Amino acid sequence: MAEIIKEYSNGEVTIVWKPALCIHSRICWQNSDSLPEVFNPSEKPWIKPHGAPTTRIMEQVKRCPSGALSYFLNPDKEATSLSTSQSENARVEILPNGPLLVHGTINLKDKSGEVSEKAGVTAFCRCGQSANKPFCDGSHLATQFQDA
């Protein structure tokens, strides 16, 4: 089955949404610094790129922990890396009752010893319930995971 990719543009920036990658962290619309005027899952379409200035939209999209949201500036049409350039050090953030986020470029060695490079934001499971370990798939929401 083909991957679903949706694009929403305000003329200056195009927001790209890949629903299969979304872990439903709600960072885009529910946190104190979110943009509910742009991202509102109770409306269709759920992304309204005219709801905020382009720079603010780009800042918010950079916070997406799964990479489901990205953007490109028009007319460049080249996807823009959203979080951290490769020259910066990685930064680790623990979301309350949610995943461990690593911002930046990292080399990840899996259990078989194979190394892969991950860039942008990588979300790691902390609840132990993800079907896509070591990555977060949003299972912490259904299990109501709570920090100890």
C-alpha cells in the first residue's frame, strides 16, 4: 500500500504530514506553546496553514517528535530538516508520561549490531508497550503510562 502524504500550504511554507509516522504526542496542538489555530484534529482539514505566521509554523513543526510533520519553503520544494543540523550535538528530552526524544543526528546500533543514522527528532519508547521498539508508536496513550 502506498504511503499517505498530505500537504497544506499558505503560499510561503508547505506543511507535509505523513500520518503513518504520527505517534499522537499532541505537541502540535495541545501543549502550552502549541498552535491550535493551525493544528486542530477535531476539524477537517486538521491543518490550517493560514492560522499563524510562517516562522511560527516552522518552529512548531520542528517540535514534532515522530517526523510525521515536516515542511518546505515555497518554491524550493525541498523537504527541510526540522530539528537540528548535523553539526550540532544531540539533545535528549524526556516528555512527561511519554517518549524519550533525541533531537539531532545520532547513530543507532540495533540488537543485531546494524548501525543506522537518524536525523531530526527520534522518539524512543519508555512505556515498554510499543510494537515498534525501540521507537515510540504512541502506545503510552492507550496504556496511560505514568512516570514513576
